[in-house]
Amino acid sequence: MRRGWLVTNRRAFSTVEVIIASSVFAMMVTTFVGAILYGQEAFALGGNRARAAMLAEEGLEAVRNLRDAGFGNIPDGTFGLVTSGGTWLLTGTQDVTGLFTRYINITSIDAKRKLITSTVTWPQNAQRTGSVILMTRLTNWIATSLANWANAFQQASLDVPGNNDGWKIQVQNNYAYVIRSSGTPNFLIYNVTTPAAPVLVGSMTLNGNPSAIAVSGGYAYVANQSNTQELQIINISNPSAPALAGTFNAFGNANANGVFVSGSYAYLARSSSNQDEFIVVNIATPAAPFQVGTLNLNATGYETVVIGNYAYVASGSDTQEVQVVNVTNPAAPALVGSLNLPGTVDATTVVGSSSGLVVGQGNTLYTVSLSNPIVPTIAGTLGIGGQVNDIALGRGNTYAFLGTSVATGEFQVVDISTFASPILLSTVNMAGTTAINGVAYDQTQDRAYGASASNAEEFVIFSPQ
């Protein structure tokens, strides 16, 4: 009996063991599967949070970059970010990258400080939204830490062989790029790492007569009066050996007067003819640029600047001296607005930022509000006393540097920090009677550079005191 009892209970105990073991195994499987699933979710959430943090940090750095280019580039509000021509721009109210949405909020603390909040959100799951918020304060250091342009002076100059005038100029990464309308050479590169001692490092001779220049990345883009090469693209990756990379031949024989580069497009302004005066050229492949869109301006286009979705053209029209072209679709640019300046003198030079335009019309400088981008309005005026040949913005778009034909003040500095009331801050009189035909400004060096009509000083550097 005892042996039978033992056998019976062993069987019963084995059954209980199976049930318990099965339960334990089920719990272990559930725990293991749950751990895997939660681990995967945690890994995904951690990865998304890391990516969101990087996007938020990128947002702060982008706004800092905009601040460095000009404090006026960071107005109060909530924006998204976009890149154009390698430059950050504020746009809309947000930007989207994959499943992440970024908001950049800018709030003024006082006249010289702003609070920047970069927020990135994403859907963690059906019930929850993840977010990363980073904040920083930015100061208008340019307004308080740099030398005084009220005492501008000529710091240095160089003579180019021959008597052909310096015509236009651009500056990028410690190099100044100068064109002459004629002569050999007519394209020159100067190393300006030490502004007091510039050095000519490279040059070449382009066909035709160069009329304007833009520089972006490793290329210089020259508008030309040549009937077969209205746009010339020069590889400047080696400043000591610039080389022609490609050319573009526009329909007709009208001269190309102005060029502006943004992203993969070059925007040309041409003299009035039976062909369209505004041309959009795809330059994504420098060796093979091609036309993507044109527009009839019914007047000569002298210069153009692209801000956001609009190109603003300094024009020879007597009723539309500033013409507004929508370039949202590069293949179909469309005239959507204009500004009629007083009188019938042509507007020949224009620069601008999101804050507004600065336009030269004969002897008068205009600041132009873009509070409505397609309805520009005059904000302020300033008589210069001579022809305004070229304009460059600097010091956070609070100064306009002018190249003029004023015999006693060829270089002029205008304070436009109060946009409606531009004020002449200082002038520099070059030796002899001459003119500054082109002017450019470098933020890093805090210097202005001029292309001059002087036979002894075709390249000039101006400095604050």
C-alpha cells in the first residue's frame, strides 16, 4: 500500500510540476518577448530623440549663422529653415525633415539680444508626441565690438597692368575677385588675408567684355557683353589657376548686365531687345549650363537680387524702376509687382536682404521696404551728390557701402540701421578724379573692397578706423 501511495502521488506531483513549469515558461516567454518589444521601442525612441536633438541643435546653429551675416536677418516670429545657395534662410512657420517638424521661435529680449528657441517634434506612437526643445541667446555683437566706419579710410591698393578700369568685385573666403570691362587680363584674384597687404595670386583673360560677377562656392559667374557667352563660369577652386569651366549663350545679341546666383540657378539681367531681358540658367553642371526660363521685362535689366521666392530687378523702365519677378518656378518666371521711383532716371544697382532693398537711381539712394514682397515701397531716400555705381551691405545689413562717381568722395558709407532714415556716415576721397565702379564687403575682415577707375589703383581696400 505504501509503495502504491508513493507511485500515485508521484504521478500527481508530476502533473502539478508540468502545470507550474508551463506557467513559468509562459511567463518567461512573455517577459522575454516583452523585453524585446519594449527594447526595440526604447531603441527606436532613443534614436528618434537623438535625431531630433541634432535637428534642434542645427536650428540654433543656422540662426547663429544668420545672425553673423546680419542681426536684421533674425526678425521676431516663428519660422522654419531652408537652404538656398548654401545659405540658411528663414521661411514659413516650420520645416519638415522625414517625420520631424522643426519650429524656430525668435523673441527680442532688448534692442541687442534675442532668445532663440528651437523645437523639434515627432510622433512617438499613436498616443504620444515626442519633443526636444533647445534654447540660446544671441547678441548683436557686431554693433558693439567692431571699429568705427564713421572714420573710414583707404587702407591699401594695387595697380593692375594697363589703363583699363576695375569694374565689379566680389569677396569670398579671404579672396577678392575683380573683373575689368576690357583689357588683358580682365579677371583677377587677390588674396586679402592681410588687408593691408593684398596680393595678386591669379588671373585670366575672358572673351568679350565682363559686366558683372557673382561668386558661390568654387565658382565665379561672370555676366558678359559677348554675343556668344553671356554667362561665363570660372572654376576658382585653385585661386592661382582659375579656369573657364563652362559658358552659356543666350538667344539674341543683348548684353548681359547683371548676374545673381542662388542654389542651382543663375539669374541674368540683360539690355532691352527683341529677346527676353530676364533669364534663369540652370548651373547645376557648370560645364553645361542651360536655360530653364525667361521673362520679357520690356526694359533693360541692370542688376538683380533674389530674396526668397522673388527676384528684384533694377530696371530702365520709367514707371517700373524696380521690377518684382516670382521665381518659385524657375521654368516660368512671372512679373508680379513693381516700384515706380521718382523721375525717369534708370535704377542701375540693387542689393537686399529679407529686411528690404537698397537701390541706386542716378544720384539718389533709396531704402525700400519689403513688408509685402510683391508691393515694394519707398522707406527712405538720401542724395549722394553723384552717380551711385554699386552697393554692398555690411555690418548686419545696418550699413550700405557705396561705390560712386562723386569726385571728392568716391567711397561712401551710409548708416541704414534706421531703414526709413539713411544717414551718410563717412566718405573717402581717392587721389585724383576717379570713380569706384564696384564695391563688396567682407564680414570676417570687416573691410570694404573697391574696383576703381583709377589707372594706378584699380583694386582698393577701405577700412574702419
